[in-house]
Amino acid sequence: MTQPPSKIVKTFPPKGSLQQFRLGQLHEFQCARCGATKKSKLVVVEDGDWAKLLCNGCYGNVLSKT
Ligand SMILES: [Zn+2]
């Protein structure tokens, strides 16, 4: 999966290799870092690869370390 799962409503500025997007519909995904299953309109994409989605918790952790 390298395409967004639904329409992108809002694109946030990229932070390093991560970029956050708000989708038009709830999207269920497994976080590439913590492995938790999340359902959210807010997703974080790593390296522009929609197969690598991060939850907001991991996004915050990564940002706090950089
Ligand atoms: Zn996570």
C-alpha cells in the first residue's frame, strides 16, 4: 500500500522523515513502531511510504527525541 487509503483533507509540514496527514475517513492501521492497531483520521507516514504508518503516540516520541 503506497497510496493514501482515503482522501487527504489536510497535509501537515513534514518533520524529518515523518509527515502527518488528516484523512477524510477513519482509517484502521497497525503502527509500524509499536505494533498497536489504531483507528484514526490522523495518520503519520514515514519516508512517504503509506505502508509505514505511525500512531500519534510514536510520532510524539520520535519528535521528542530529535
Ligand atoms: Zn505506535
